[in-house]
Amino acid sequence: MSAEITAVADQDRLSAPDAATLRKVMSHFCTGVAVITAHDGDRPLGFTCQSVVSLSLEPPYISFCPTKTSTSWPLLREARHLCINVLAHDQKDVCSTFAVSGGDKFANVDWSPAGNGAPALGGALARIEATVEVEHEAGDHTIVIARITDLTADDEGRPLLFFKGGFGGFA
């Protein structure tokens, strides 16, 4: 790396915001909430995720970013076939259930197998079936890129939204 590029990189590190400021400012960006699921052949698996984004139309890719401390993501990764369940405005309880580690997250949740075998959650606003293709390390998260294989949506529903540390919906 040239001395000029190194100096710019060093300056960027010195002026980077602290984690609390970054979290506060980024909380102003409203996101949808999804539960990403898979089935390992023995049991259903899943976790709540807010960092879901449509990545490409051709080929059809979706991306999401699990934290590196996730105990669920390594299990879903092994299954490879996922269902991204976009939660509806009235599914805050489902969001909370899948946001914690351990336990049987599916005990009180209505679900059925999607076409790829991953759990499709009842009442979800949209379902996106996908297969994991690529992962990239990115700080304290992993960027996952998955190829969309099937999808469906409820055109009449409203999304569960996350904004400034709280949940809500469209009014």
C-alpha cells in the first residue's frame, strides 16, 4: 500500500465514531424485521434479523448479516436452504421469540415447510426461499449472500418495523 493510502486509512481509523454514536445515528434508519429459518433434518432453526436487503435482480440475490456471536447462524449455514420470513405488524411476539438464544423457538409458532424444507412462518408478510452461496467477514458480522429460489408475499399486510430501538408499523 502506498504511503498516501496508508495515511488516509490511518486518518479514517482515528476519526471513526464510537459504537454508541454509530448505534444512535443508525437507529434513525427504519428497517423491516425478518426471521431467517432453516431445517437441519432433525429440527427447525431460526433467528431474528433486521439486516435483510434485496441485493440483485439478475441473478436473484438477497443478503443479510448475522452477528458473529450468533449461535443459530452456524446451524442454519450447515442446512444451506433458508426461508426469510418478513414479519407482519402484529408479529412482535414472534420477533422476540426468535431474538433469544436457546430454547424451542418454534414451540408456540405456527409454521409449515416451505418448498425447500425451511420453516415458513404462519402470518408472515412475505417469504423468500434462498440457498446460501457466499459469506464475507465484515467486522462483528458476517455478510451472507443467498440465491433466491422462490418467493411469495401478502399484498394486503403491513410490515413490522424497527426504528430508534422500538417496534411499530405503518399508520
